[in-house]
Amino acid sequence: MLTSDIWHIPRTSLSPHVSYLLTRSVPQSAPPYLPNIFTDDCTLEWSVIPLTTILTKKDEFVDGVMKLGVIAKSVSAELSSHNVEAQLLKVLPSAFDWTPSPELFVRCVHLLLIGDPCANLLSCLLCCAGLERALGDVFLSASKANQCPSLLRDLLATKELENVFGAKIMCLLRCLLGHPLGLNVRNVLWHGFMAPQELPKEYAYLLPVVVGSLGKRLNQYSAESNKATKSSCPFKPSHRPYLSLDDDSMTLFPVVADLELDTVKHLFCHSTFILPSMLPIWLAAVKAVQEKRSGEALALLLPCMEHSLRRVFACVNGCPERAITAEATVLYTTFDEILSPYLPDGSPNRLEEEIGASKLEMLLDLLVHPEGPKLRAKISHGEVDFSCVPQAFANHVLCMAITFCAQYTRQPELNKSPIVSRCLDVEKQYVSLFHPISLLRKELLQLVNNLEQWKQIPDNPDKFSITDQSESSGDAISHVLQSVSSLQNTEDAGLPSQLKACLVKGTALNPLQDLITHLWQRPFGTLYVPRADLELVGLLRSIVSNASLSICQVTTTAAERSEQLKRMELRARQRSNYDRLLSSVVVYHQAMVAVVLLVCDSVSQLPLDSGSGQGHIKFLKKVLQFSENFNSLTSPDKNRWAEAGVLCHTLDTRHMTRPECHMFRMKIT
């Protein structure tokens, strides 16, 4: 495990070029600055802005950044010559109305008034995220496109935004925020490359002024377009709804009590996981957690986590250059690269060896898995409302940070404190929540729970029996009924006796739940699963999804028809249709149990052998086709119950009784 070696990484994470742009672009000498840079309403007077409208080459961007520094210094000097609070808070808030969250930018201004480097950095983080979201809304409204560019760099290069705001304004934004040849403030901040003292306060002041100035320019564009088109309807961007964060899965770690935060701060102060230059941000994040400012806490914690993990990644893989900001020709080392199984040269990433599988699982769950929260992406791109982030997420990330800091603590006795030891216990036992294999287990259990509801559906024995249905179906007799019969009447079929009862409708399905639980007690190795295994799991999830939906459709329709029958509201044809449903439920039940067993059998084969994988996937695609067709036939707009019953006969379950099926040799207790 790394100890003092982690300190061999450079103390700054800014490359010489980026550091040069930041430190040299803002003039340190006295005026002259740009005169009359502000209008009366505290927005930029664009006519005096000296930026070019063409930026393509590195030299052009460097020249643009130098001019941008003069603009930032002029704005800061102008504000300093007045009552800053009166200037910004009296005029700017109304200019933020074009954004989806004006109060976010007002908060950014309040943070600037604190005068603390960490507060300035937090203001920039929030401002970048909010501005990206607002510009995306303008783009979508102006272009009528269905999707916004996912990268800020691409968004700022769109013709639609240039048509709305003008070429000079877009060049300023590209120099400041979203181009690797410029300052690239958004990426440098949100990927954790910049310490608080490395951020010139002038750029922190410039950002909210730019946002307000964009609002004024948007109003001018609206008036100009109305005049040109002779329209009375002003251009106003439509705002996309914010994404919600589901905190149901964020309950594994203990809730850090206020009285325990001193211990957390002490741990942070004595861990080599955190550079001294970044420590103020970590402590500011703890304060935000204490004050229940969850969104702001995450805005501070997530870049800090990425910064520290990048240093560990660079150390264990022998590439210290990856710990600093890249030049324009090289990609930044972000979470995507840090958590990848391989380095760009194809060699294995040694991060897992260093931090352990459980920590890596936590990070993948939180940041990478498609059906996980993907928290950093949503927060940094402004997709969530910072004021509505559940406290559970801030607590979860704080506890994750505790486990990392504990691994690299210089005072091991801190790990025995109650809050640290509880977090370490959770980490040691952590199992992925959002890996496809974990989600399959959850969805399979939900299917069985849905199937339990069929106990409430009345039987119709006078209309139906398995034998009668088999005889009347002729060639449509399915292997499902043959397999059911053989499994019910032979003791050597390999299926535990408890599972046989599950084939009878109305019988408790606890053995199925026990089987699922038992299967998932074995280690599946959810880290970096082979593509073939993921393809199989994806097929199984599609099968389960269709089957579960079908079960719910049958349950809902049966309940509705039962109530209508009691109220004598069913016409003759509807009663006949309801009879066909009741007559088929037994076969449906057997088919759904067979599907559960087929899925469990497939899970028991993971990881797949290279020779048998494709044949098994081909078989599962047939099962998927069955589940999709069954879902279609039982849908409310079809209600083709007899055809669905015949379809169940086509489900081939000979696969379940093969000798090598080790799932059925498992003992269920």
C-alpha cells in the first residue's frame, strides 16, 4: 500500500501552460484597465470588449486569454470601487431570470462576498454548472433539436448559440470556460485540478457578471428577432426539468452526526490522501454537510475525490504526469480513465490492487454504472437542482471519503473511532448495487413478488385443466407442460422438492425467493465483467422485465374484470373473455415459474465458458422472444388470453433438466 510515496506526485495539479495562463493573464500592475466596461445595470458593455471573433489556433487562444484577464481585472476593479454587495445584488438578480435557477447565481454572488478562496472556488463551480444548463436550454429552444451536445466545448461551438448571443460573446465563453486551448475553467475546476489559492478572484467575479450580461443580450436578441419577423411573441428559452436523485440506495453508510464531524475533520487533516493545498476544500465540504447544504457539499467533495484518486492512480501506475492538467493534444485523466480496467497502452490498471475491490465497486456504483446515480456527471453538468439534492448523497460521499482517508491516515488510532470504524465495516462488506448482475437479482425478486399476487385471482376448474388443454392443443403441446409433469412426478429430475410446489398456482413462492437469494450468495465478480457475460445478463434482464410486466398486466386486468363482474357490468363478450383469462392463469403461472428457473439456471453458469456462451445466448434470445410475445398478447389493448396460453406451450424448458444443470443440485434450506 502507498504511504509516503503518494507525496512524490507534484504539489500542484496545474500544468505549466495552464498555470501560466491563469497567473499571467490577470494584470498585477495598476490601471489602466478597460474604461466604461459596465453599463448602468452592472452588465458588460460588449462594445469595449477587445476580444476577436475568430479563435482556432493556440496563439489566438493565448492572446484571447490575456485579453480576458484584462477584462476580469477591469470588472474586479470596477466592483471594488463601489459597494460590491449593493452593485451585484441590486441589479444582477433580475438579469439571471433567463436561467432555469436564478437563485443559484444569486447564491454565487453571496459566496463571492465572503471573500474566502474556497467560497470563490465554490461560486465558480456552481456558476459553471448552472451556466452550462442554461446555455443548453437556449440551444434547444433556438435549434428545435431533441438533444443538447453533451460536452460544453461542443455546445459553445454551435451556430445556434452564436446566432443568439453573437460571435464575440461566444469567443469569450470559449476562452474562459470550454476549450482546452483556453483557460478551460469548467474542466479544470470540476475535475479537481485547481486548489483554492490558484484561482484568481478576478475570474470568480467575472463569471456571474457574464451570466447576467448574457441575460441582457438574450433580451436584445428577442427584441431584434421579433422586429425582423414582425412577431409579438418574444424568444424565451424553455427550461428542461431537473433530474431527480433517488436516495433509496444511499442508506448503507451510517449517518454522520454533527458531533462526529470533528473526528472527520481530524482524519482529513492527518491523511496523505489529501494534499495540504486542497485541505481547505475538504473542510469546507464538511461544513456544508453540517449546514445541510448537500448540493454544495457534493460540488466540493466530488472534485476533491477525483483529485486525490488521480494522484493514487498516477503513483501506482508509475505515470506522475497523469496527475496534472493535460495540454490541448492530450485528454485529461478523469474518473473515466482512473476507473478503467486498462491504461491507454493496454497494461492493467493497478488501482484495484491498491485501494481494494470494495472501494472500486463503490466508485463504479456512484459514478459509472449506467443505471446508478452517475452523480458527478449530473452535478457537474447542472442537471440537478443544487438546492434539492438529498442529504443522503452528501452523507454517502462523505463516508466514502472517510474510508479512503482512513486507508492513508498518518494516525491509525483514528480508524478506531466509532464513525470511522462503522464506515470501514460497510466498505469491507460492500456489494455493488447498480451493476447489471445486482439489478437482475432485484428485478427477479420483484417478478416473484408480482407473481404472488396471482393468489388473489380465482380459479376456474370447470373450464380448464392441464390435461384438457394439452389434448385440445394438438401440435401446440409445449415442452413446458411436459417438463412440469416430469418434474412433478419424478424424484430424480434434479429439482429440489421445494421448487416443485411452486409450479402449482396458489402455492407460496418462498422457495423461489430462497433460490434467488442462495444464488447471489456466491461471488459473481462484478468488477470488469467480460462482454459475453454482460450480454447474457442483459438478455436475462430483458426477459425478466417483459415477464414482470406481463404478470402485472394479468393481475390488473383480472382485478378490473372481477370488480366489473360483481357490479354486473360485463357484457356477454367481456364475460367470455374473462373466462378465458381465468382458464389460462394456471398455464401462465407455470410458464412464469419456468422463466424464473431458466433465469436462475443461466445465472448459475456465470462466468460463461468461451465455448458454450454463444449457444446459450442463442437459446435465451428465443426465451426473450417468448416473453415479448407473451407481454404483447396480455397487454390491455389485446387481451388475447387463449393465444397467450397456447404460446406458453412453446416455451422450451428441456434445458432445465439437463444433467449438467448444477443449479438444481443446490440445496435450498
